[in-house]
Amino acid sequence: MRLLIPLAVLMLGACDVENDPANEKVTVTYDRERIKQSAADAKRTAGDVARGVADVTEKTGRAIKEEVGDVDVDVRITRERARQPTGE
């Protein structure tokens, strides 16, 4: 189902519609070369977007590592028992 939406957009970009209201006629023609070119453009754009996301992710990861760095945590837990009343 998800494939149908981009395919429909590619088809719309590659078709010519001629409307002849005098003869009540509409002609739709598809140009295969324009479809191929639109698909190649969409592929190229998707690749560019993926590279951009990867670059941003990598830079964000580096920035977080630099900000946080290596964190050493020392934990000391002690327990003091409540003193028992001495009966005085």
C-alpha cells in the first residue's frame, strides 16, 4: 500500500493531460522516459536525505560523547542502626 502513493506521484509527474471540452474528450498520455527520470530523481533525493540524516546522527553522537565524556561514579552506602533505648 505504501508503494502505491509514491508510484502514483511519479505517474502524475510523467503524464500529459489534454482536455477537449468541445468534443467532451480527455486524453492522458504517459512518457516512459519522464517516469524513469522522475524515479531516478526520487532515488537520488532519498539517498541525499539518508546521507544527511546519517551525518546529523554522527555529529550528534560525537557532541553527546564530548559533553558527557567518561563518567566515573563512586557509590558509598552505609547503614546506621537506630540506637536502642537503654531503659533509663
